[in-house]
Amino acid sequence: MNVLNHLGCDKVFYYFETICDIPHGSFHEKALSDYIVSFAKERGLYCRQDERYNVLIKKPGTAGYEASPALIIQGHIDMVCDKNVGTEHDFLTEPLKLYIDGDYIKARGTTLGADNGIAAAYMLALLDAQDIEHPPIECVFTVEEEIGMGGATDFDVFDLEGKRFLNMDTEEEGHLMVSCCGGRRMRVYLPLEREAKQADEKAFVIRIRGLKGGHSGADIHLQRASANVLLGRLLLELREKMDYALVRADGGNMDNAICREAEAVICIDPAKEAEGAALVAELQKVFWDEYKDRESDIMMTMEAVEEETTEVLTAETRDNIIAMLQLLPYGVQTMDANMEGLVESSSNIGILKTNEDHIYIDNAVRGSVETRKDAICKKIEVLGELCGAKVVGVNDYPGWQFNPDSELLRIFKDAWVEKFGVEPKVVAIHAGLECGLFAQKIPGLDLISLGPDMHDVHTPDERLSISSTIRVWDYLKLVLKKLK
């Protein structure tokens, strides 16, 4: 597309745009992985691609750095695929439609994938460069991070030599990440039963739109609304004030994104249409008031369904769905007692989907204290048991604990002060990074994470700062020079 070529930055933006041209949603990273392998082969670099499509590329140290300790640099190549209602885009076949808005790179109507495509772009630019001083580098491109860190979990570290590790999946410039939480996906399978629709009833779709969404870890403390949670409240309020049958309920596309949109199809007596619409409008005003400081565009509508509806869910199934949406833990559960403002544990109801024989609800549970994380997961298991649902915990990954004696942290802090004249922020994050998995695999690993400014990741409002990307690249080159 050549939208970013003029930005320069030693080909960082060139490679970022190349990445955006190749579809690479979670579970569909093969094409991008193959491109990275071809890139390495063309330059005669050591390269290994495993059966999951993780890729490792090694580049020797430059003159004077040949015997320096190796640095592992890591980022993931899958992206969250989400788009606005009305946006036509096929994430399996179409490139992202990039454009520049002031200091930001955006994609039209879709997520941008700067999380974590910019890490891959940094690594490719570094591997391609001939004029940057650096120690031996080992670049690890992992897959399936966004849906449970499956790539990092299965990555074999047998040929990694480095004991220093730089993850580039941090989203705020000037923040040196030194710790992250662990997590687990709790998947609920609620059996459903159907029955014939009453002949005199008419189908209507109720839609919830306009929520901000965001990252279910990094943004959970903002206490934004979840469309799935609001839908559960709406269905309960309707049940208390009028008789209706539920046809389906759906919301969200990713368990690690706060749900922005949800909808339900209900069947009611046509004479009750005005009453139903009034209840929806009334509840919209309630949500406006409750979230006036966090959400500005909540929109709820009720419209007739054109296609024929012949079956509805039984009242028992409907009530179980309402109970699950009302009682599943959502949002911040506990705060860290030792670090002000840091979330300790949370849960996100990311996906609600009506299938042929069951309702599927996917929850992302996070926690920096393992027992607190387990307690939330057990709460979901107990609720599932009460509602007759099967609950399965998957994709469990460890947290990454802070090392106050980190030599890597000292070097990175000193370089930041030298480059910018101020102290960087040393922070922990309530989100999952792959650092914990690599720390488990490589004893004595010294880790740190950084990245440029990006905002509203996991949503179609995602944007990457151009100036920040350039500053972080220049800083990275300085750090590499100091890693002898």
C-alpha cells in the first residue's frame, strides 16, 4: 500500500506495513510466519520454524560484540481481529487498510494489530540493518498469544543461548515493565433446549452498541461497561416486566477484549412492541447515568426481525442464561495491597455465543496471586454447576515476578536517563505477557518489557503513535550498543 514508507525509521514502518498486508489473526499466522522465514533465508540467518509456526531467527553480534552475551528479543505475530458494525473486511484474506491521522497510524474500521505487529517490525528492521551495533540477538516470533499464549507455551528453547530477554509487548513509552499477572480461560458450555414459537408472537432484535471496549487486562481498571453484562441486565429487567421468549443471545468476539457489542432476539406479543421498546429506552437512560463518566455513546435499539423465527429457547434455558450473565464475575475483583493502582485479580466475560445445542461463554480470568485467580475460577465452576453447565479451564499461564536485582533493568534505566534526561517508570501490569512462560523454561533469565505508545488496542479505535515508535527505536539502538 505504501502508506508508511515515507516515515523512514530504518525500515521499521516498512516492515510494519508489510505485516499489515498479510492476514495474521490468531490461529491464522502461517502466511506471516512463512514470510518471516523467507526473510531470514534471504539474508542467510539461522532460522527455525516449529510446527506451531513460531519462528526463531539468530543474528551474530556486530564487530566488537561477537563474544557479548546474547539478547533474546520476543514479540507475538497474531493480532486481535475486530471491526465496527457496518465495516466490510475479511481478516482471513484482506490486508488492513492503513491511514495516518496526525501522529497516529490507524486501520479503517478494524483493529490495527500494533499489538504486537510493531514488535515484529522492530525485530525485522534490526535483523535487516547493517549499521546498528548490537550483541548476538535471538529474535523469537510467537503465535496465538492473544488466545492463550499457545505459541509460547509450546516453544522449545533448546537452541536459545541468551540469558537476557527483551519482550516488546508493552504499550506505553517510558514504561519499563518488570512484572505481569498470570491468567486462565474459563469456558462455559450451557446446554440449551428449544421449543416451538407461539404462533401469535413476533421476533425482535435488541442491540447494544457504542461501548468503548478495550483490553480486558490493561483497561479493566477503567471500569468500562461490558455489552454482555448490560445484555444480561436488560434480559432480566424485561423478564420482570413482560413475558417474552428468548431466541438467542450473542456478544463479543475475543475473550481478552472488553465486549463492545451484544444483541438478543426475543419473541413477544406484537401488541407489546411499544412497551418493549419503551423498556429498552428506559434502561438505556439508566446505563447512560451509571456510566456517564466512562461511556459516552451507549446505544440500545429494538427492531423487528425480518427472517422467519420458528423456535425459541425454553424458559428454563433463558433463565439460566440470565443467571450466568448476572452472576459471572466481571471487572476488577481485588486490588494489589502493595502497589498503588495495580489490579491484583479480574475477570472478563468476553464472548457470548448461541450455538446449535449450547450457549458458549468465554471468560478471561487474570491474577498476580495464584490462589486469588483459582478462587475466581472456582466461583465460575460453582455457578456453572448450579445452572447445569460444563465449565472447562484452559490456557493457564504463569505470572512474571519482579526481580529487584535485575542487571538488565539497570542498563535500560541508565540508557533512558542518558537518552531523555528523565527517569523511566518501572511498572507492573495487570495483563498477561509471555515473559512468565520463558522465565519458566530458562532458569536465571533476566527479563524486561517495553514498547511505543499505542491506544485502544483490541478495538477498532486502536492507534499507534508515529513519534513514539521512532523514539523507542532510537532508544533501543542505544541500549543495544550498551549490551556488551
